[in-house]
Amino acid sequence: MSILTRTEGAHAPSAPSRRSRRGGAPTAAATTFMIIIGCYMLLPVYWLLVSSTKSQSDLVTTPGLLPAQWHFGDNLTALFHQQDGVYARWLLNSLLYAGAGAAVATVLAAAAGYALAKYTFRGREAVFSVVLGGVLVPATALALPLFLLFAEADATNTFWSVFLPSIVSPFGVYLSRIFATASVPDEVMEAARMDGAGEFRIFATIALRLMAPALVTIFLFQFVVIWNNFLLPLIMLQDERLYPVTFGLFTWQSQTSRLPELQTLTIVGALVSVVPIVLTFLLLQRYWRAGLAAGAVKS
């Protein structure tokens, strides 16, 4: 009897095995669903890659998702030679607008968020409420007032008319305050003051290091927002040499009815314009991950 009992017990499935079989179907369904969603989201990228390799005639005569003869090199050469290389100028403008604008916006947001988090002064919560209100206001609602302000200063159609509005980031101020409150200990600041460090030195050498993950997040967010900004250059700029790449490609696309070859150049230009954003994420993700990991194990 005891031998039979032991034998039956040896062949009985364990509780973890039964649970793993029961949980296998939902996991497979969730994985399949995520793969389908991922393919759906990557479909425009695939179309962009395939279309950028086609000639103008193949772009019109062949199905959009099927490849044709390889003309990517010729298309790329034509892109950078069109209108005396104006695309390279647009790309450089976007790098200046987005890179410098995101850097300045990150520093300003970090300083403002740190001050709101670590200093007590009259009206602090009112200022923070105004910042939160700025997060909720859409950029399209601010475009016309900004144009009127720059028109009064006779500063439209200039580099500054696009750059200066880009260095204000209410979301960055909000995120900086939240992160400074959680990651910059008051004890460390007091110890630095006792050692004779001034407030600016504490912010520059201690607070900025501890807030690094938030600063990288703010920079990436602001970089993408400025890079994809379309309405502000549309309203502010008339000089083609000042266009960012997004607005420049729009002007080409609007001329395809009389210049069909610009359709291929617009597609290739859109593909090239994605490269700086991808490179920015790849270069900064290690700092982002390192900072988040350090915060996760912080005692």
C-alpha cells in the first residue's frame, strides 16, 4: 500500500507545473498580441525604408510595400544636391534648433525645478501651479501670441524666433522638481554648506549629478519636440535658409504636383531626418539606464 502511494505520488504533477500550464496560454496570447501591435507600428518605417530605395517611376508603378530596383545611392546623392544642397542646411538648422534648444531648456528646467523643490519662499506653490498650467496649454494655442510678440520686436524670420520659444519647457520644470525632491537629500546640502560650498556650487556639482536621469529625460523629450516642431517655423519663417528639416520637406512635398521628382527626395529626406533622433537615443540611453539603476539601489 505504501509502495503504491509513493508510486502515485511520484507521477502526480507538481503545483508549479500545473500553474505554468495554466499560465502558458495567456502569456502566448499576450506575446502574440504585442508582436502584432509591434509590426503594425513598424509598418510605416518599413514603407519608408522600401520607398526610399525606389526611383520615381518605380514609386508610382510598384506596390508600396514591395521592393523594386535599388536606387538608394542615387536618391541620396540627388537629395544633397537639390537646390545647391539646401537639405544639408535644413538638417544643420534642425540640429542647432533641437540640440542647443534642448540643452538650454534642460539647464533652465533643472535650475527652476531644483529651486522649487529645495527652497521655501513666498508664492512658491503659485509659481508651480503656473508651471503646471503651462504643461496643459497646447503649443498651437501659443503660436499666434508668440508671432505677435516677435513681430512687435521685429524679430520674425530670424533664428531667434524659433530658438527662444524652444528653451522653455514647463514639463521639464515639473519633472525636475519631482526628481530633485526625491533624489537630492537635504542632509547632503547641509553638509556641503558646512564645508563652505555656495548655493550655485551645490547645484552645479551635487544636485545636477543626482538629477542626471531626469536631465537626460528632459533633454530627449525636448529634443524630439523641437525636432518635430512644424507650426512655429511655418508662422515665423519666410527665409528658406532658416527652415528646419521638417518644414523644408513640407515645402518640397507641396511642390510635387509640378515637380514629381521631389516626391522621392521628400521620402529619402524623411528617412535621413530620423537618423539624428535615433543616434541621440542610442548615445544617451546608457546614461539614462545607469542613472535609473543607481536610483533603484539607493538606500
